[in-house]
Amino acid sequence: MLKLRVIPTILSKGFTLVKGERFDGARAVGSPMQAVQVYNLRDVDELCFFDIAATSEGRGPDLALIDELADKCQMPLTVGGGVHSVDDVRALLAVGADKVAVGSGQFDNPSLVRSASERFGAQCVVAVIDVWRGGNADGVPTVWSHNATRDTGFDPVEWATDVAAMGAGEIVLQSVDHDGMMDGYDLAVLAAVTSAVDVPVIASGGAGTFEHMVDAVRIGGASAVAAAAMFHFTQHTPAEARRHLAAAGIATRS
Amino acid sequence: MQRIAIVDTGLCNVDSMWRAVDDCGAKSVVTDDPTDLALVDKIVLPGVGAFADAMDALDDSGMAEAIVENVRDHEVPVLGVCLGMQLLATQGSEVRDTAGLGLIDAEVKRLVSNTANSTGRAQERIPHVGWNEVHPRATSPLLSGIPDATDFYFVHSFHMQCVDERDVVATTPYCGEFASIVARGHVFGTQFHPEKSQAMGRRLLRNFVDL
């Protein structure tokens, strides 16, 4: 049967690996290459690499860096950050990304997901959806773009349904409120989105314990669980997470 | 040392395939030049992308004709991976109906989720993304040293439906069951990505290199 994936997320700002909190105050914690090499040795299911400074610095993806990282990856690599055109997608695939994540780019270029999906196949186009409750006075979750600086006004379920219809083959659902807080995923938004779309959904933002991951699957209906801070700053490893999920009755790679 | 041509359709990640084949001790060249195929011992046809666009690219470069000629007339072994496996088929239906290379008598069809929960929503999500088991149906040199039910990495929305069931070497349980490894003589295909499947993926590629 298809296994639940446990995915470490690497957040990068230029050449530096960073940890953020609620999409803000990122601090440097190491080099992306080091992180990729460690996860390769640890036999992880998949890796996500997000260049969180690309869009705000008005530049595209760092192709030379991705090329180097991808050479070291014996597992699937999803790359996001600064993807604004079909040419960006093509260039990332060419240097070794297996999947390309589109976030703010879809708001700047509304034909991006559809064109990339038609050209390269839905399986390599991942839509990143950043959901923030705290940005709204009434706490209603909406989709934000450009590093959570712009409220798009979209309801997460509505936007997820839209991007899936446009040809996104997978969705990374990120909670801005829980980003870096290690206090659990936003299960309500996750459950609403997973029950509205047919494509796999990766839960992201908030993982702090293995129980959070079990909840993301059981309550949230996630096909994969991503974690950054939990793997980078605690003793927890992806292999332990897989064992814990398996013990809870959720099939993972042994 | 085995010389391997990795066919570049200009649409996909050939870098990781090159790296993986290189790790297996072969000398590989990434190429879109059909004349290169006459100089190698084996061909790898990798793949990400849409069937029609990839076939167009292979036709335009003359690669399609060269692959068929070398594989069929000169018995050069070929390994198609993911979309590359699907391109070996007679016909694909992604975006539009398109003729494939015709090296395996098969059609490429969209995966159809066959289980629904109480709300009527499919429980098997499509694309099929992630690690899933590969269950051998027949012995194959590709699977030498690889335990039954080993997990490999998949990411696809389409699958190959063989006309001759004997071409199906292994299956994977998803949307019912689909062919995850096919073989006819020296023509091989894997629906999963061995180059992205860690140690066991490397083992399968080494088995192909060592054929």
C-alpha cells in the first residue's frame, strides 16, 4: 500500500539554512548542502527545499545551488521559492528538481500552474498554499502570498480546489500561524482541504511531536507530513517519526 | 565498462538519472543526438512530463526513430522510467491520443481511483505520489537481490495497460493494481523512479547496467 511520507523541509535564504517563526525573523542555522547530505544518509522519503527570500528579493530560484543539492539527493526533491514562470519550472527540472512548488507565482502569473502542468505533467507541479488566521482581525483563515505579506482574500478550500483544477498534482498546505512554533498543524484547515480535493496534500507548519503527525493523518487526512524545526532542532529524526506512525497503525516505509 | 545513453527530451530531470547511472559504474552520456545511440551498449529513457510533448520532442529530434531502430534491429537493451516506460507503449492518452514508440504492446491510461469513502470522495488520491510496494509476478534480472514488496518511489497519474499479461513483471497495489515493471525481451520499463528510490533503486539500476 501507499506509504505515508515524512518530509523534512529545508528553508533557505540565499546560502543559509534558516529557521523562521510565523514567516518572520528567520535566523541562520547552517548550510543547505549539509542538511541535504544528512537527510540523504538518513534515507528520508523525500525532501522539500524552499528558498524563502527569492520572491521578496525579486529574484528567481538559485539554479546553481539547486543543481548542487540535487546531485546529492537520492530521494525526490521538491523545490520552491521565486518560481514565477514556466521557464523557472523548466530550469529547475533541468537542474534536478523532481517537483516544483508554486506559491506567490500563481498570483502574479495566473496561467502558471495550468501551463506548467500541461507542459511537464501534473505530477511535478506542487501548489504551496500559505494560510494565516492571525493576519485577519476575526481569525478567519485566508490564503496569503509573498511571504505572508499580502492577503489574497481566498478561502483555503476554494483556492485549493482552484489550483487542483488548474493542474497542480499536489498541495503543500502551510500554516503561517503555526510555522516554527512546533505546537501542531492547523488540523481544521487541513481536514477541510483534504476532503475537498483529490490530489495528495502535504501538511506543513507546526509539527513538534510525532503525535502531531499522527493527528495530521488521522484527523487532517494528510498524505504526507512535513516538518522543519522539529527535525532540525530537536532529537527527533524522520526515521523515528516513521516508526511512531507505523506503531499508530499508519503505513510508512520501514 | 558499459556505455549508457540517457535520452534527453528537454523536459525532465536527467541530472539525477545521470548521477545514479554513474554511481552504478557505467559510463553514461546525456544526449538528444540520435547518432549517439549507435555508440552505446544500453539506452535509458527517463521521464517526467506529458506523453504528447515528450513524443513530439523525440520525433522532432529523430530520437524516436533511432530508439526503435537500435532496440528492435540491433537488440540494444532499453530501460524506460516513469513517463519513459509509458513512451515504450503503442499509444498514450495524456492531453491527447498520441502514438508511442510501440516497443511494448500496451496502452497508457489514466489511473482511476476505485474506492470511495462515505462522502463519495476518492480515498486513493491521484497523482499516485510516494513510496509503494513492487510485487514481482515473474522472475527478472532487474529484480536480482531485491526483496519482494520493496518500496519504490512513484509519482504519476497514468499507467501502462499491457495487451500481453506476460509482459508484466511486477505490479503495485493502487487503484486496483497496475503494472509497475514491464519487460519484453530486452525492453524494460519501471513506472517508479529507481534513481530516486535510495539504495534499492540503485540496486535495480545496477542490475540493468550489468545485464
